Amino acid sequence: VEGARLLQELAKETEGDFSFEYSPESFSGTEVDFALEVCNAVLNVWKPEKDKKVIINIPTTVEVSMPHVFGAQIAYLSEHMDFRKQVTLSVHPHNDRGCGVATTEMAILAGCDRVEGTLFGNGERTGNVDIVTLALNMYSQGVDPKLDFSDLMSVAQTYERLTGMKVYERSPYAGALVFTAFSGSHQDAISKGFSFHESGKDNGIWSVPYLPIDPRDIGRQYDGDVIRINSQSGKGGVSYILKTGFGISVPKKMQEDLGYTMKHISDREHAELAPDRVYQIFDDLYIHPDMNFQITDCHFKQTTGGILVQMSLQHGGSDHVVEANGNGRIDAVSNALKQYFGVRYQLSAYEEHALTSGSSSKACAFVCITAGDKEYWGVGIHEDIIKASVDALAVSVNHLEGVKEAQAPTDERIGEILNYMQKQYLEITLEDLAKKFYLSKPYLSKYIKEKSG
């Protein structure tokens, strides 16, 4: 009390506008009744006014009790303190028991007006309350903490540069891994939550699983901070990366195969797969893999039997032309490939969409073929949707075991045709020959003339 009087007298003798603060230094080890008595004695010396409030700052000098006990003490002080409306009741929590944030939240609920804390819990011994965690906990509950952490990573970088200390990678909100999901089931739930949020069906209420706040509110990114791919990841995470980062909406039927592929590669490389690496793998396997043949051109013609395609392809270092009919363009190309390579498969899935990233004029096509009990996927990207679809089909057929190592055909076929003509020379017609060798009459006539003269 003598110190409070001396401070008041010295302030009167000195120029300036002063405000006063008193802190019972050993509050956590003192009976609360006695601490209140001392605080009231100081207040009765200073006699604060509405426009000149006094700060009474209550520390957890060293944490010795559970958070709810400190909360009850603050509630008791707030209720029985003299000049309460003219007092800013403040708290100064430490973190000796690891309960600094919880203790502070209890104090706020109990009626304190002010909090003293530090960035990332810096301070003596185990540090003071982490003001970042506290503020963003409040924010997550719809309470404005009046602190701007919209670029939290910049705050963390500045802290590290100035103090020489590091923000722990699992430090709430600011740590490198705090929003990260590696688990396949978690990634799938988050991906579905994002889709629901983007649809607007959540009425603007943030409810994405495993994410207490929207990472973008504090300057974090979804692809690099939330969904990260390693050997634990599943189809949902990989598909989300490709959709948000590269505009590619992977068909549900393809997602499982793709997810297993990424898990296998991450496990083999003993490394996390960054978004660019995920796309590179996707491109190498499904868009631009090593190809045994290339379809260089297709000309389509409507006929009474459907669509006729004249397909040019490169195989074995030479160019080849194949004709076939189908009930659509892709079916015609597929029949031409079956005819050329002598393989059997079914077209089991086809999807297409406009790319939502990069050049919006491009289309992305997905083709799945089934041979036996195996599925083979291909992806094509091009301004022309037909070209994209043909490219996707070519990739999927290239994956077939019977095509990977197939050699370019020789002129044995012309020998077969001529032998058949010789045996059936009395009754053979061009139409019969076309049916026998599954070729169109114009193409067959041209082929015989070119090969036999």
C-alpha cells in the first residue's frame, strides 16, 4: 500500500499521463481472500475512475492447480473487487503444467477483461500462454480476438528470424503439420467435406472434418497444408490434389487404382509426394506413358452401318492405315485397334470434362478397357474432345499385355488374301473377301492393288 501511495505521489510530480497496474506477484501460492484484500487496498489508494481505469493483473506465477480452479479464483475476484467497473481485470498465465491456454480460457469465461501472452508461448521456464493458440481458439468459436493472424505463416517466419527459435511443426495453427492429413480415411472425409462446403449446402457454416477452422483464414493452403500424399494416403487425397491443383476430376471408378499406385510409389521412394510429383506420376502413367504405337490421324465417315474410320498409326518404326466400322467414333477406333493387334477387350468406362485449371478450352477424357479381369485406364487432354478421347483409348490399349511387346505386322496378310482368292477363284467377290478379312471394300481393293500390283 505504501508503494501504491508513493507511485501516485511521484506521478503527480511528473509530467505525463499515467495509468497504473498492480500485480500480486505470488498469486498462485496465496489464499484468494488475502490476495483480494491486498488488491482492494491498492485500489482504495488509487481510486480509479471510469475514464482512467486501473489494471489489476493476476498471474499464474507458477501453475499449481487445474485450470478450473484458476477460473473460480478469477470469478471470485471479479465479483468482490472494489471499483470493479473502473478496473481492467487482467491475467498473466504461465504454462508450467502445460495448461496455459486452458487456464486462460477459464479465466475469460470467469470474467477477465485482458490477457497477457506471447507469440508461440515464448517466455520464462515453460513460457507464457501462447497468444496465437488462444486467439484462434476463440476465433474457432465465433469470438473475434481482435488480433490479425490472417497471414500467420509470415508471423511465424518473422518470429523464427528474430528469435532464432523454431515453431514446432505440430504447434497449433502455425505448425507445418497441424492441418495435414496423411491417412487415407481422413483425406477422403476432408475431400468430401470440401465438396459439400463448395456446394453451398452448408449455409456458410464451416464443418469440414478434421479442420477446426478454414486454413485459408490464416493464410494456409489446402493442397500443400491439408492434403499431403504418402504411403498412408488413399484415393480421396490423390483425387483431391489433382482436382484442386490441376483441374482433373478423376472418375470414381479410377480413383482406387490411382490411389494404390501413388501409395506404392511413395512407399518405394520412402518419401512424401508433393502435388507436382503427384501430377507427374499421373501424366507418366495415364497421359504420356511409353507407347508401343501412336495414333497419328483419324478420318471418320458416316455410313449405313454406322461410323467408318480410316486410322493412321505409327508402329514398329513405320506408318500403317487401318479401317474399321463402329456404332460411334470411339467404337470404330477401338475396332480398328482390335483388328490391327488381334486383341480382345471391352470398352467399360468413358468420362470427359472441361479442365478447370490452366486452359479452360481443353477437354479431359478418360477411357477404361477391360480384358479378362483387369482394367486399363488412359487419359487424353486436347482442345478437340474426339482427339482427347482417341488419345485416352490409345493409352489404355497400349497397357494391354498383347500390345506392349507387339511387333509391327509384315505383309503376311496379303499372302493370306491371295491364297484365299486362289482357292475360291470361281466364286469369290470383293464383298465376300471384305467380310472374310473384316475390311471395307474400298480399303481392301486399294490394299490388294498396292501390295500385289
